[in-house]
Amino acid sequence: FFMSTMIWPIYMDRNKSRNEGRKISLEDGVAGPKLKEVYQAAKNLSFNPTMEELTSYPGEWYNHSGRVFVETPIPKKNVLVAISEEIKDMRNKKR
């Protein structure tokens, strides 16, 4: 049973507070995740992502951060942590 899960980059941003929209712990989070990083990480994890670039997170309507949809049976929090970890791996490989 696959569900479509909507992911805003702010959900994983360790620079944001829970009140600002972060959904995972600071330890699991990543600093300033970019939309393309979230998309690529989801793709690397075989979550079959779709990207919407010109949408704005409701709490930051002025910031067109975009969002990614993924198809997965995994709970949303686990998806966010997995994508965040993948972004950290991708950043470490770039160095």
C-alpha cells in the first residue's frame, strides 16, 4: 500500500525550529536543504519522487522553496529521516 507523501525542504532544515516547520530532530536534520537535494536523495532511495519547484510552504509564503512528492509505504517521519541522511551522504561525497 503506497501513499503519496508531500515533503517540503523546511521539514528537514536544522536551522528552523519545530514551530517554523521542522518535523525531525536536530540530530537527524540537515542545514538548509535545497529542493534539488531533496529530490535527488529521494531518487537515490527509490522513492519515485516528483518535484514542484514554484510552490511555497504556507508558513513561508514569500519563499518559493518548492516541494517533493514521494510514493512509499514508509511512515512520513521515517521518510524524512532517510532523505536527510541521504543528503548528508551526498554532501560528504562532494567534499
